[in-house]
Amino acid sequence: MWVWLLPLLIVCLLLLGPRWARARCTVTSKAFLFSGQKAEAQVQMVLQTWVPLFARLEGDGSAPLGVMAWGGRALVWGRWRLEDKLLLLARRRGEHHLPGVRVFVRDLLGVLEREVHLSLERGAVVVYPEIHPALLPHLRRTLLADGHPAEGGMEDATRFVGVRAYTPGDPLRHLHWKATARYGQLMMREFERVKSSAIWLHLDLQGEGRVGEVYLEHASSLAASLLRAASEEGLAVGLSLGGRSIPVGFGTIHEQRLLAELGRARPQQNPTPVPDPEPGTNLILVTMLASAKVLEGALRARARTSQVHLVALPEGFFLWPGEKGRRVFGMTDGVQQLLRKRNHLVSEGVQVHILRGNQSVLGLGHQP
């Protein structure tokens, strides 16, 4: 008598099945990439259905991360899992979210299709600025023998203070053999840490429109290249931009923090004050407009720092080694204003470097 209700029940279940589908998805990858670097992002999805359904996936694309839109189809029932990989290619500096995913399900009769409620967790990738060969401007260096005790400074091999137990990563050249034999474990010589030469980079983010974006791409890349050059010479480096500051320091983790800040930097309408660096450091200011606030910071810092270099990019860009640019005739208003200000800055001890669009960054190392 009730047999005729069974087909009706089955049809209802098939039609209502898409409403009951639920899914969760995670998209993860490395937290940072260098510009031009390739990596893989992992996509893990779990789709839960009570009846057989046709599933359709739509994956978003990402131009900054070099990901094309993708998709797929499958017949699912019960607990269905998907694990896939996306190839990333870092094309644009900045912090970018990983591509998202959308899921649609359709009943077997082809009557109803709806989007599934998806619990999506996706990470973000910080793309560092491009790093090129760059020459540091002339710096005044502090001799270790004249340095003062400081935490986080460089070890002075002439100031032996004692021995301590070995920790992973310690250089074996500092191994103390007599203490090792006495205590029965590896013991290391410990030296006093002293202040050494350091560089403070200040990146002026002031810039508007397309010109401001071009300037920031070149300025952040220049700052990253100077940071790498300083690290390779064993110098401590600090950074300030957009009201944020990271004190001077050493090491890979510290360098990654600085590069991440440069990767996240965005143009701003107004300049930010130049912080007062620690006494004895070498201050390098990178700016395009060289506003009054930036110039005041350079002059104020000159009273406490070893050297102040103002690197101006009045046209917003310059040439990297190997690049060929077109000839530039005449001077823009920005260049003329900088030339008028340069005499005053130089007389106060601030070294001024003007990099125009037809000039190579290699000139930074020997410009007056």
C-alpha cells in the first residue's frame, strides 16, 4: 500500500541532498617568497554528503602569485577528500592571500545545483622585493677595539670573558679544549659583545598614483639590496618605514623581518618622521619627493650619526645593472628642487645622491 511512497522518498532525498552538503578547505604554503621564486601551495578539502551528488570545484586565480583559475568535477558520496597542489610563481611584491575555492553540488537528476557552505582557511604569502647587486655608499666604520659593550653586537675576540656549554650552531673554532676535558662536555670560549658599525635604512613611502607605485617598487628593491649588501659585510641593519621601526640586528631571521616589512610596504599620501637612530650608525634615507619632514629628519640625525646619506629618486625609478634606458633630456621640477636643496644639505654634512631614470644604481657607491 505504501510502496508507491518509496520512489517519492528517494526523489526527495536526491533533490534535497545538495542542501545538506557541507565542506571545509585549507590552502597553505610558505609564508614568504622572493620575487621570481617558485613554490607549491597545498589544497586539502573534505566534502560531506548524505546522498550521491555531482560536485564541481572552482579555484580562483592570482596574478601576483602566478596562479591560473582551475576547476574539477567528481561524483561524491559520504566523506570525500581532495588533496591537490598549486604551483606558485611570485610575480609581484606584497602580501597576497592564497587563491580561494568554491564548491557546487548538483543532484543526480540534474534538477538543482547550489553552492556549498564552505569553511575556508587560506594563508597569505609575503613576496619580498627583488634583490640586485648594489654598492653601499661610503660608510664610517667603528673598530671593534673601540666599541662599547652591547647585547646583540659583534664578538670581540680580544675580550675573553669565560667559558660556557656548547649550544648547536656555535662555531667550532671557539672550542675550549682544556675546559672540555675538565668538564667532560663541549665547552666554548665566550667573548664580550661590542657595538660595531651599523646601518639604519629609512624608506620614505610618500607617493601618489602610478608614479608612487613605481617609486615604491624601485625604492623597496633598492632598500632590500642595500640590506643584503650590508649583511654580507657583517654590518648590523635597522629599518624604519611608515611609522614602524625595527632596531638594528644580525642574522637570517632579522633579515627576513626587514624584508617582510619591505614586502608589505604601500605608498602613503604623507611622509612619516625620520626616527632618531642610535648614535654612531650610518643613516641611509631613500625618498622620492624629499619633503621638508624628511630633510628635517636628515639634518637632525646628522648630529648623532656617523654618516647620513640621502638617496633621492625624483623620477621614481633608476636602472639596475644590465638594464638599458632611454636618454633623458632636461630636468623635471623635482630634480631642480633637489639640486637647489643639495648645497645646503651637503654643507650640513648630509651626502646627497640623486638617481634619475637614466642612471645606474651602481653609481651610488662612488657618487659624491
